[in-house]
Amino acid sequence: MPASAATYERVVYKNSSEYHYMKVCLEFQDQGIGLSSAQFKQLLISALKDLFGEVGAALPLDVLTYEEKTSSAILRVCSRFLPFSLHYLVIVGI
Amino acid sequence: MAMLRRLREMPRHLLVCEKFNFGHNKSRHRHLVEMHYHNYKVSFLIPECGLLSKELKSLVMDMGPYYFVKNLPLHELITCEFINTFVKKGSCCALTYNTKIDEDNTVALLPNGKLILSLDKDTYEETGLQGRPSQYSGRKIMKFIVPIDLMDLSLNLDSKKYERVSWCLKEKKPLKFDFLLAWHQTGTEESTLMSYFSKYQIQERHPRVAMSTLRNLQCPELRSGELHGEPEGSCSAPELFDWLGAVFCDVNLNNEPNNFISTCCCPQPSTVVTKACLCTVTGFILPEKICVLLEQLRHYFDEPKLAPWITLSVQGFADSPVSWREKEHGFWKGGEHLYNFVIFNNLDYWLQMAVGASDDCPP
């Protein structure tokens, strides 16, 4: 059994998370539109490009999970770009 | 301008990471579990394990029951009969069901006998009870917290204080809520919540249990003495925390850095385990049950095991008015208040406690 490192230590991380996570869902007026995960991501990138240009389109964005049936996803964005992400999600209607 | 500034700011969040050893007499692990009252989801992950042991399985199936009662008048929780039967004999927890902590009136009963009312301004003024403004109400106070100490009230039921509280809740502004209730009884009393609230359509519920075996899971390498991790040696506690969240959400972590959809991957260094057992219990779970589970998981390493560590994660109800002890909890953007144990094979442990913007620092 490895030797025990029994000393007490406590660290408080404040606002240190590198990423923020969002659960989003895309709703269409017409039902029955199915998007693949790649198409979903492309849609987000083009929305970012429309709003914030090339720089916006280059913001790091990961689609961690995607459910085609409901067009819902969990996104991961860098914390320092969070305000931009929130803006565009609101405007895109998510 | 202030609105724009607020939009640009990331919501404040805190992650407290502690390391210690279960065998040390000053370890607070039990105390911190017991002080976190309203638990919604309990999950544990055991790498290198395909099937749970009989003891763990039966423990997991025994994490209830809890009760759901519709339209329960609030004054029923301050009667001397209720206090003497349930509050004083064991630990009784209650939480209003389907009430949003930032918008609706919310009530919670804590095992120490404190009844916490989180009321909107109109209701607060109509009840006529004494309280204080909510810490997280903003510049315009829209929410008030009224703590009622049932143990203190029960000492003298003829007091003016008890009469006033009783009158306020029974006649001045009778409030009714749907409640989730649970009771851990100490002793051999025959009374049960089911029989006590039988006239209010009380239903017994059992927590939902989900078990799955994860195959070929990349797990971060950890060293119990290195909370911050070591370059090329071990991962840090925050990295482990993020990774665990990804595992619970069934996120694919086998991504190349140039993958279009996602570049999320397991923190390095890591090892691949052929199988891992993930078990999740969802319901209204008492801290006493979680203590028993933690003790059982602690003893997982009594016999030699392949796994270097196992985790136990507990999430609180997002709309509970308290997080740990009587610290006020608010929702803001997520309402998260959760903790996670990493139990190492040498009985060292890491304890991570996370809260959002509308919470004090965990104890």
C-alpha cells in the first residue's frame, strides 16, 4: 500500500474554471428538421461569424454531447469568451 | 452601462479542494456530509469494477424512502405533535417541491429543527413574521428569509412567540405547499410520516437507481498528496472535477485535437481502464444515508483492489434555500451546490465542494 500523505491542505479556487458549460436547445418553427452534430456546430459558428466576424467564428467552442432528436447539446466554451457566447446564444434564439 | 458590465462578467464560482486522511481524528468528512441536508443526486464511480458487491448494491437500494405530500398547510410543521414525534426524535428534512428559490416562496425544514422560509416581499409582509432580507436579492429587496427555530418554540408552547407564529401561519396568512419529506429515526418509535399525514394524500417514493458499466474509460492519474497535480506526473483536483462531470454527462473524451465537433479529452496523464461501474441514485436523500454509503466505500479498499481511487459525488437541490448548515443559497445562473469525494486506496481523500455566485464559501 502506498505511503499515506496525511497532511491537511485546503485550496479555494475562485473563478478559476477554464471552461463554462451550457445546455442548449435549438427550436425550429417547422418541426422535422434534423441536424447532424457537424451541421449544428456549423450553425453556431456561422451565427458567431454574423455577429462578431472572423474573430467570433474562431472562438473555441466544443459540442460535448448532441441529441439529434431534440437538437439539444451541451456546449463548452472558454470562460474568457463566455460573455460573447451568451450574447450570441440569446440572439440566435437558443 | 452597469447591465453591460454585468453581462461581461463571468458568474462568480468557487471550488474548494481539501485533502486529508479518513483515519485522522480531525477529519471533517462526516461533519461536512451531515451538514449538507437537501441532496438530490448521489453518484459513485468505481474504476476496474464490473459488478457492484452485494453489500453496496443493497445499500444503494436502501437509500429511501422519502415522501411526497401535496398541499400541506405550513402550520402542520409547527404543531407540537409534529415537533415531538419527528423533529425531536431523529432527523427530519423537508423541502417544498417545484418552487423556484429566486421567484417563489420556498420552505425547508432542517434536521436541527430550523424551519427556513424564503418568501417574496408581499408574502413576507402578509405573514407578519420577523425575518431578514435575502443576501442575494439585489439592490431592490424582493426576497426575505424567516428562520423559525422549532426546538426553541417547543420549549414553551404557551409563549407569546409560539402563539404569534402559530397565528401567522394558521390564520393571518395560511400557506400551503407540496413537500418532499424524509425522516431518519433514532429509536424504535412506531409512528411514520405516512400515517401522520395520511389525510393529506401522502405518497411514499423510492429513489431511482441507475447502474451502468463504462468500457475502456480513460481515467486521470492522481496522487493523493498532490492536490495541484504534477506536470507529467498526476492531474490536479480541478481537472479531475471537470473530467468527472464529463463522465456523468456521457461525453465522448476520445477526441483528437483537430476534431471539428469537440476537442474535449481526458486530462493527462491518464490510463485506460477496461471497465468502470457508475451508479446514480436520484431522489430526496438524507445525509445519514450518504454517511453510510461513504463508510462502505471507504472500506472498499480493505481488500486489495486494482482501482487506485473511487469517487462519490453528491448534488444538492438547486432550489433549496440553504447549502451547508444554514448558509443561504440562491440560484443565480445554475443553483449548483455539490461535493465530491475522491477516496484513495491508502485512505487519503480529496473533498471538493463547489458553489455558484449566490452562495457563501463552503465550510
